Amino acid sequence: MDIILFGPPGAGKGTQAKRLTGALNLPQISTGDMMRAERASGSDLGKQFDDYMSKGLLVPDELVLALFGKRLAQPDAAKGAILDGFPRTVAQAEALDTLLESLGRRIDTVVSMEVSLDEMIERVVLRRTCEGCGQIYHLRYNPPPSQGACGKCGGKLVQRADDTEEVVRKRYEEYLTKTAPILEHYRKKGVVKSVDGLGGLDEVEGRIKASIAPPPPDQT
Ligand code: AP5
């Protein structure tokens, strides 16, 4: 089963993808997380990613597709994946369709998580992420048990460099012009489910689970 968690910055895609991995027994594939890891490694590719990410701009399709293709080919994604932050353009969505088709798969559900711009900004500027395990916190809505340390692994909590209000507004602009049109691409296939992204984490998780179509018999 292949699922896309879709939505603007701060919609809760990463938070919910992490929660769903256990329940669905599928890996989370987050192109944003992969790019941040590459950037942290100090590689030339990571520096290229940073040129775009720090400005709130989308990374060019050819770089993203190479990164994603390698990840999808890993054994843990053989039966499907929860895609978080990918695809981000219609060209990426079309390339994904072709890739999945070659594997005898298709996108089963696109969960479109809806939140307002004010909510997005508030969520993103108060987000903290664990450097060690990637656990996501919010200083008000989902605070860590002790300030500055991850409740899961004890790792250091950091603020993402692109989590300023100015950069979030740019990311949202990119979302509206380049990413939102993907929904039409998937609506034509009848796989889009809209979910209210406001509410407690358990509440939103329940809505997402209820919206996910059961997998076809040959993809269990
Ligand atoms: P990426 O890392 O994908 O960021 P994003 O899509 O902008 O989404 P975020 O990670 O900001 O938010 P989220 O929806 O995951 O929310 P979260 O769960 O953390 O991309 C970053 C950059 O990388 C892009 O700008 C681009 O440059 C590049 N990039 C990545 N993929 C690309 C691609 N495919 N093509 C081109 N470029 C690409 O939650 C946010 C906060 O809210 C947290 O603090 C959380 O605790 C809190 N929260 C979550 N749910 C709730 C709730 N229900 N109530 C209250 N608070 C909540």
C-alpha cells in the first residue's frame, strides 16, 4: 500500500507519518528528512539542497527524483510506503506514477491534511525536532517531557533553520503555486481524501486511518 500524506508546511505530515508506520507496517519516506541528513553530512549534494531549502524554495525535480528513487528501492519499501513531502510538483507526481507502475503498484490514497495559514505558522515556529531520532515536538501543543531533550532517546532538540515566519511564508507560496496543483492530478484518479488537520494528535490520526482505503488483495 502506498499513501501520500499531503499538505502545506506544518500540516502535521511528519508527525502523523511517524505514528502510522507501526499501525500500517510501512516505512515513512520523507524527502525533507533525507535532504536534511544529506546537508548534515556536509556533502556537495547537501550544500546544493541547502541553497534551496534555506530560502524556502523547492529543490529541483531531478535532484529529488534521484534521491527518492534510491530510497524506494530499499527492501523495507518493497510492499509500500508512507510518503511525506513527496511528490511536491506535478512532474514528481507523474514520475512517481511511472515508477510505481513499473513495480505493479499505485498510489492508494492521498490524505490531504488541511490547516489554516495562521495555524501553520504557529506550529512551525514552535516546532523542535530531535537531532538523534527525528521525533517531532511542539513547545505548546506537544511539548518534550524535559526542556531541550528528547523524551524518546534523550537527544538534543533543535529548531529547523527554515522554521522562521519569513521562510514559512515563502514555503507556503511554493506550496500554493507548485504543490497544490498535484491534488487535481490525484483527484482525477479518485484517490484524494481530505482530512481536517486541526485537533489533538490522536484525533487527527484517527481521521487519517479512517480515510485510508484498504489495500487491494494482491498488495497486503
Ligand atoms: P519538508 O521537510 O518536507 O517540510 P514541509 O513539507 O514544509 O513540512 P514540515 O516538515 O514543515 O511540516 P509537517 O507537515 O511535516 O508538520 P509536522 O508534523 O512537523 O521540506 C522542507 C524543504 O525541503 C522544502 O521547503 C524544500 O526546500 C525541500 N523539499 C523537501 N521535499 C521536497 C520535494 N519533494 N521536492 C522539492 N523540494 C523538497 O508538524 C509541525 C508542528 O506542528 C510540530 O511542532 C508538531 O509537533 C505540531 N503538530 C503536528 N500536528 C499537530 C496537531 N494536530 N495539533 C497541534 N500541533 C501539531
